[in-house]
Amino acid sequence: MLVRVGEFKKKDGQLRIMKFLKISDMTEEHKNKIGLTPDKETKKKKLAEGSEMVYDVEARDFRIFNWLSTTKDVVQEEMEFEV
């Protein structure tokens, strides 16, 4: 599965690396398996500019990724990951 890896600066100034799936890259089957309900998809429309709801593959939960606070280019990696 195609996983994105991005480093960003958190609000407290710490750097964090997140491995995540973009919701738009997921099949309906994957969305159902991780419990992406229509109300969660609606939430993503209310985010601040530059922010996107993603699925953190290490935390196995939804997180907000702020594209405006990245410190390096976000890369894509092929990774075995069972949703």
C-alpha cells in the first residue's frame, strides 16, 4: 500500500515524523475497515487551511496533518500495511 511519510513541526516546536494514508488514496473497502464514517469525512471540510485529515498507520487512528508546517518534502513509500 502507498504510505506517505512526512516530517513536520508541531505547535510546541517539536519535530514529528508521521507515516500516513491520505483519505483520497483509500478504497471504499479500506475506509470501511478503519471506521471512516460520513461524519468523520465531513469533519475534514472544517479544517484550517493547509490541514488535512489522514490515517496515521503507526497510531492506527485519524490525525490532522498540517502541510504548511512540513520541514521536508513528503515522500511516498510502498509499505506492507494491513488496514
